[in-house]
Amino acid sequence: MHCLFLYLGTGVQIYDRTSVLHVMVKKGQVTGVETDKGQIECQYFVNCAGQWAYELGLSNEEPVSIPLHACEHFYLLTRPLETPLQSNTPTVVDADGRIYIRNWQGGILSGGFEKNPKPIFTEGKNQLEIQNLQEDWDHFEPLLSSLLRRMPELETLEIMKLVNCPETFTPDMRCIMGESPAVQGYYVLVGMNSAGLSFAGGAGRYLAEWMVHGYPSESIWELDLKRFGALQSSRTFLRHRVMEVMPLLYDLKVPRWDFQTGRQLRTSPLYDRLDAQGARWMEKHGFERPKYFVPPDKDLLALEQSKTFYKPDWFDIVESEVKCCKEAVCVIDMSSFTKFEITSTGDQALEILQYLFSNDLDVPVGHIVHTGMLNEGGGYENDCSIARLSKRSFFMISPTDQQVHCWAWLKKHMPEDSNLLLEDVTWKYTALNLIGPRAVDVLSELSYAPMTPDHFPSLFCKEMSVGYANGIRVMSMTHTGEPGFMLYIPIEYALHVYNEVMSVGQKYGIRNAGYYALRSLRIEKFFAFWGQDLNTLTTPLECGRESRVKLDKGMDFIGRDALLQQKQNGVYKRLTMFILDDHDTDLDLWPWWGEPIYRNGQYAGKTTSSAYSYTLERHVCLGFVHNFSEDTGEEQVVTADFINRGEYEIDIAGHRFQAKAKLYPVTSLFTHKRRKDDVELSDLHGK
Amino acid sequence: MSSTLPFWILNSARNSIATLQGGRRLYSRCASNRNKSRWRLFSQGPGTLKSSAPCSGFALQKAYRHTSTEEDDFHLQLSPEQVNEVLRAGESAHKILDLVRGAPNSVLRFESNQLAANSPVEDRRGVASCLQTSGLMFGIFDGHGGHACAQAVSERLFYYVAVSLMSQQTLERMEGAMESMKPLMPILQWLKHPGDSIYKDVTSVHLDHLRVYWQELLDLHMEMGLNIKEALMYSFQRLDSDISLEVQAPLEDEMTRNLSLQVAFSGATACMAHVDGVHLHVANAGDCRAILGVQEDNGMWSCLPLTRDHNAWNQAELSRLKREHPESEDRTVIVDNRLLGVLMPCRAFGDVQLKWSKELQRSVLERGFDTEALNIYQFTPPHYHTPPYLTAEPEVTYHRLRPQDKFLVLASDGLWDVLDNEGVVRLVVEHLAEASRHKPDLAQRPANLGLMQSLLQQRRAQVLRAADQNAATRLIRHAIGSNEYGEMEPERLTAMLTLPEDLARMYRDDITVTVVYFNSDSIDAYYKGG
């Protein structure tokens, strides 16, 4: 059933009618494949078993979770037209009718992605025996009707066959490729969401590069197997999710769209409490996170009507949350962040972290360091904040979807040492972000501890009591550049601390806020985010973060050589912040991400994220500016001067808007704050 | 005109209640007016309606009709959607996917439904597969004098059967697990309707008795366990005797004691089928019924009854009763077509009033039960000389399934009172035909896309029209909505469904139906494969 491709030095050998029983693994490394015809030794194994990839992955002793699920897929074959179609007849896609049509031996081949998909093989391969793969004309009727509505002439075409050929779908409509986080040499290339034919060439190339060089030539985190974990592998979850994914293939995909199925899997202990206060949710890595809070008197549009590329209906709601963050204090539940603890008996933890992370972590106990976890090319594998809890233990906070990837990276690079302990403590803590100038008042009232900058400078971490609860990890950072604190609360205290914060905060005007407010605050302060702005091919130097790299400390770390070279040669792209000038927020289409950037009328790159800044009353976009040679198109060095001397436009759906480029946050608004931060940062490094 | 019918039924029903209440004063021992149909207090009450009587009931009661403006304004009309909703509330359907030793199960799927007339409903149903042996079990349990007995039998009977079928080795493993306080391996897998009252896990007392039973089976030293027929016979009688003994034994816990009293003093008839490959066994005690729908090679449908109702219309039962009691009682054992003039079925679980000696009944009840509160229905019928008069011994039928056997219908007497066997087969066949009509027929497949489209659109319209996806629902719909000529009358259906809770029982009985479809292919394969 599974075809097996083996590179045998001299060439490729294909074994037909050979089924893989399981993959043999020794010490976390693929050593061979056990088939029904015997064993085959190999160094690399690629699971490209399509809809059986899930089961094949699970057949391993150390299972490889590959979340995908098949749906029945129907297409129609007809006899040739009177004048047979030519082989150069284009493929027609009618997304409104949910169908595609193409030439097939002079007749047509037409199928589609219906609104009511039929998931299949939920129970696994055995289901195949129950002769389920039949044509289902009744099910196909809406697609047939839309074919004949679009092309009435085809009415007289003779039917040849209705084919039922299941296709595989993934939880996020993107294919799955890359190396398994647990087994080295175990690669995956599956879940093509019915686009296998068109993706095959590119996907094959990236995977080949991945296997040969250890990484593909483009950043394809969006397709990486490690964006999923075992948590997305429930059959029920997959069955429900693919029923939503398949129709989406031909639906209009609007920005900030959230899947409606397979929700409420991972939640904070405060979920019900926040939900009752009007929270609207989005999901990342299975975790529910509040987007914003709908006030009791406000009505939002129904889900279908809320789909838009223009100003969304939550605009005013988020505005008031942002305002409250600026003027009073807001609380955001940020429990979804990935949290690891690294401890050792001696200096092992510090030593390995110094090697794995680009910033200097040998800081006094209680300090927090923003640092990248870089690859050999100097690109960001992860961007995180690390707090030094004690001489020998560190607390690491990474983006939510880093849970599998970062763990695998650390495991891969950490020596086998029983004195060095890595623990995933994500589930142990509820994280509350208190943002705003009055956060300090709320906390000091709840802890009876002095919270002034003298006692609690920026980027500090202290364990203290909040209300009755002791041992709360309080960190003076907010991930936004605004004043405030992150509270890491052992989950059993979460409700207590939240209640205390809300009741004490009342007199300071506290309110709940969500991630959309956070995003607006973060982007207007030019805080780039891993997974959106940063990826494995962007280096700290390319986004103005040289101060977060210990290049001058004479210490080795992964990516150091590449960065040194880049420092010498200059960078070829530069993360830049754009402020749209002549954009009408109410009437014009909004920028979301991926809009082309034009410099002096020349294409210079694409935006990576954007948000409306309620402070600047302008849209802010982040994006990388390249310097393509006008003659050859070759990439050239980008300097600050190059950025500053350009005239910029952002193209939103064909309409170009003037934009001001900035390499640093808009200082006039934050002069005071920034200077203080700089002092702290230099303090930190100058010790 | 349609809107007048409901009030009409309502009013007539109210009149009959008045008569009944008048009658009740004379017989104050009658604890509840719920027990009208099966249990009847001697033969005097003029208004006691048999469940099969609604048609004549209408005519009879018409004279009593009185109108008040107030009631004419009282609208009870349901929309067709609401009617469907009411009818479908008890639906359940399962596709049987498990393979038996690599071959598809001989049971393809089953569809079941239940419509209550009593409040709460006194019928119970159960479907379970035996996990330690093979086979599927389907049961219908029709309670009377309360639901306690039917509930208990529906919870426990399958366990007794499953244990009876176990091999010596399995029983030893079970006993071993109990002795070493280890968890028991699962005996049954229930396939329940979500609304079915929750089967309490075998309570410890029940488990103790089940264990005593399997210990006795162990002592028999039979390698392979009982054969299915014996297993069914023993299980029925054993459970009935356990029910009877449990209330006699001193029980500490008042709850358990009251419950076992209610179980013993109420009754339930039972009909269950055990299907294992081509072997179909049906065990029946009482007046539930099981019939087989058979399609002959020439395409004609016929009905094969697998049970005989145990009631006064069954000559064999009459002779059995006469044989079991002295000649002097020949005239008193069945009075007015009822056992001792009170009970319609002449086999049932529970009903110790007709099983125990008067002395035993008195001594048990004198132990200080609050019979009034427990709704215990205590009395001694006249001519009660040589108990027991009632037995739970089932009649077991064996049928070897053939490819022409297409479905099995099990139903409580609420259905059979109004539909005959042939009518039921006809309705299920119609249902099958309708369901298959929208399957594309490859042979007659339209040749071009346009024709195919119009055919598909026609069929879609048809599916929207076809009311019931579930054959059991269809049977119930026809049972209560058909007039005396067997035609569907929507008004009548609506009227029957809008009867107030306390009146519904006057016009219809609880109806429970399970339709089991067989997989002719796999039966065929069984014969071919040897």
C-alpha cells in the first residue's frame, strides 16, 4: 500500500506492493524499515503515505503525530465532447460554484469541494473493507448543478463515471512537511489538502534540501510538522476540523479568521470567567486566547457578516481596550505562552544556554533577557524571554506554537546529562499581563511590596505574594513596551489572583483586554513577533537587534559566525516600520499582511504584519525592505541610509498608499520611556 | 374541521376519567389510575379502556361531549414539524460495524423508537452485544403496575444471559477477578438511546446475585457453557426468582428494600432476541411480539411470527394453566380474558401477587413498608387457591437465518394492539423501498449530465418529503395515526400526540419498537462458506 522510495547511492529503487509495518529506530535515529517483505536499512525515512500517514506515524514505538484526516472526494468523468477538448484547455475553477473543470481525454473531469464533506477512515484503515468507497450521486448533485449552471451546454455530455477518491486534509489547510520532533531522520511530506499535484515540485525540492542541508532554502515554518503536537492528533478533533477545512478551500479566506470546530481544547482556568464577561476567542496551538471583550451593551455582527477586508466591527471595542492600557490598567490572560524551565546541579544550564542563545544570559539572578535562539545561519529558530530564577535555573517564555519546535531544538542540542533538567511547565502557570500606568498601583496594593522602578526596575523577575497567594512570579515586562507586569501564577491560584486584581483594580479603572489590543500596542512600538515577522531566515542584525547579541563577548553560540560575517558584509534586508499616510481607515481596504512594499516605485519586499495604531491614528505595517538591483534583480546590501532615503508606498489590493519608513519606534511619543529602557539595557550589559 | 378533533378527544377523555374516578371510590385499594390496562380490578369498572379501544372509544364517548367556549379557545394544534419532533424524540439507530471473526455481522443495523403513553413510560428496551461470547441481544420489556420491574429486567436480564453463555474458563476468570477484588472484565456493551433511563451499573446486591448464579453454573462443570436455548430459559427464570427472593431477604438499606419491593410487586413482560451469525433465538414471556419479515425468491413479502402471545387468546396457554391448576379452578383461572380476572398477559416477571402464597405476601408486607407511598398494589384476587398462577418461563424459538430473512421487528403490545403482523411487515417494506428509491440504480442510470441532474433533483425533493428515516418511527406514526381503514389521518395523529399526560394512556399504550435489519450478503456468505 505504501510506496517506498530509497536512495541507494547508485540510484533509486522502487518496491511495489510492499507494505511498511513500522520504522525501526535506535537512540532516536531512524535505522531502517520493517516491511512485509523483510527489513531495509536506511538513514532517512520519508512518510508520504497520504491518508495512511497518520496510522503509519503511530505505528512507531515512539509515535510520530501527523494530524490529518481524509474526506471523500468526488469527481466526474465524461465521454469526449463532440469536438473533443484540446490538451491545452485551461483548468477552470469556479469558487462560487465550488467546482473545478478540466480536460480529460477530450471530455471533462469536474469535481469540487462541497459544503458538507464526508470524512472517512476516522477509525483507520480497517474501514476500507466495508466497501465505503462508492459513488454517491446524491451527494454530488449540488456540484453537478453548479457545473451545469456555469456551463449549460454540457447537459448533453455523456457520463462515464463518478469517481470517489478520498483526499487528505490538515487542521489548518496547509500541508505538513519536515523532520519529526522525536525521531531523527524521520521526515514527513503529507496532507496536501487536495493540492498535491500543484505543490509536488516545490514541496519535493524543499524536503530534499531539508534532508541534505538540514534546512530548506525558504522559511516554511507554516508547513513544518513541528507546528503541531500530539494535541492535534485526536481523531474526533481531526474529523470535525477537516469538515470545516475542506469547504474553506473554495471559500473567501478573510483575515483573522478563526476555525470554529475543534475549539475549547486547551483553556486557562479563567476561561469561563472571561467568557462570561464577553470574551471573544481565537485559538493558537489548541489554546483559547481572548481577542477582545464585547461590552454588554454592544452587539457584534453575525459570524458570516463579520467577514471583511475593510474596517472590522471590533474596531471601537479594541480602541477602548487600548486606551485603557495607555491611561489606566488592563489585564490580559496570556496563559498560552510556552513556558520551559531549565535547571541543573552545577553550571551546566548556564553553559548550554549561553551556547544556544544569542544574548548574554550570565546576568544577575532576577534579571530577564530578551534573546533569540538562532540557527547556524544566524536566523531565529525562536525568540524568547528568559528569566534567571537562580544561579542554576532559568525560566523561558516563548510563543505559543513553539511548544513542540523549541522543545525538539533544545532536546537535540542539549547533552545527555542527568544533572541538566528541561521541563515543560506551560500547563503549570496561568499568565496574566497587567498593562498600563496603574498596574504598579494594583500590584503594590495587593502585595504590600514597593513596586517603584527603584525597587523593581524594568525586565526584572521576583517571586512575591499577590493577595493570599504566595510564590507568584512577577516580571516587569508586558511584551508591548508599555509599563506593567506579567504575573506567572501557579494555576490553582489563578482565580484568586484574578479576582483580587479585578477587585483592587476597580478604583484604578481596570478592565479585561484581549490579544488584538496587545497586537496594536506591540506593533506601534515596533515589536516584531516570531512566526509573523521573524523566522528562521531573519537574523537579529536584520531587525535592529544587535544589542541583543553578545557578539563582542568572545563567547561562542550557535549562529555567531554567520552574524559576524553579516556584521562585516552588511545585511540584505532590514525590518522596517511603515506608517501609512493617506489611508482612510473607514473607507479604504486595510493592510493585513503580505502587501507589497514599493521604494521609489520599485518593489522592495512585503509586509509581515500590520495593525492600526490608536495612538498614531494611523496604520502601522512591519516588513522587510530589500535592495534589488535595478539591472540584475540581485539582492544588495541594505543600509540605514538606504532605508531613510527612500520614498515608500504600500500596495493594498492594487491601491498604493504613501508610507513613512522608520527604523526605530516613533520617538516623539515614547521619548521618555525609551531613554529609560536604554539605560536599563546598557546597565544590564555593562555589569 | 381539523382543529375540532383535539378538543373532542380531550373532552371525551375527561368524561371517561370522571367515570373512572367514580368507580375508584368503590375500590379504594386501587392505588393508582396508571394501572388501568394490564391490571384490572375485577370486571366492574365501566370505563376501563383497553388500549386497543380508541376507535370504539370515540363513538362511545361522543354522547358525553359538552362544549364550553373556554375549551374551544384552547388550541392544541401542532405543526407537522412539531409532530415529527415528538415522534422522533425516542429514536435511536446504530449501524453494526464490528466484524465477527473477520466476516461482516449478520446484523446490518437496527432502528428503534419509543413513544410514551404512561407517565413515566413503563416500557423499556435494550440492545447490547456480548463481549465475552459472541452475539447481539435485543430486548423489549413492557412494564405494568409501574416501571420498576421493567427497569430492573431491562438492566439485569442480559447479564444473566451473557453469564449463562460463558464457558467454564471465562466464568473461572470472572470468579477469580471477584475473589482478588480485581476489576471485572466487561460483560456487555450497551447500545443505548441517549434518552433511555440510565442503567445503573449493576448494583452490588445485583452483582452478588449474578455471582451466585455463575458460581452455580461453575459447579455444573460444563466446559462450553449452556446452549443458547437453555441459557435463555434459565436466565429468565433465574432473574425472576432472584427478584422474588431479594424482597424476602432482609435488606438493611431502606432505599434498596423499597426498590426491590416495587420491582417484585410490579410486573413486566419480556421479549428478547439473541443473534449470533445465522442463529436467531427469541425468548418471550408475555405479550410482546417478535416477527420476521421474509422476502421470497419471487419478491413477495411474508411474515413469520417468532413468538406466541401469552394471553387468554392463546389456546396452548389456556391448556397450560388448566393443567397446572386443579380442575376445580378451570372456570376461575381465566375470567374476562384475564388471568384470575386481573392480568392480561399470563407470563411475566415480578407480579408476586400472583406468584406468592397469601401468607408470604402478608408476612413480607407486614415488615412495615409504606405501601401507599410506594404505590404498591396489594390485593388478593378471588379464587386465589393454588399459586403460583404466573410464571416468567419463556417460550424459546430458534430460527436459522436465511438470505431471504430481511428484518426482525420486536415490539411491545402497544404496537400489536393496533397493527397486525402483516401490516407491520408491509410498513417496514414500504420504508425500505422508500429508502432505497434514492439510491442511484446503475442499470437505469441516465446517460447524460442533464438527465442525471434532473433525476437527482427529483430524488432530493423526495427525500425531503419522506417523513421518517427510522422504520420504528414510521410504525409508531402509523400505529397511532391510522384510522380504522389503515389510512393516515394527520389530524388524528396530532390529536393523539397532544393528549395531556394523564389522559394519553386511555387512548394508547406505551409503544416500543426495534427493527433489526439483517445483512443478506453475510448470511449468504455464511452458507457458502460452510
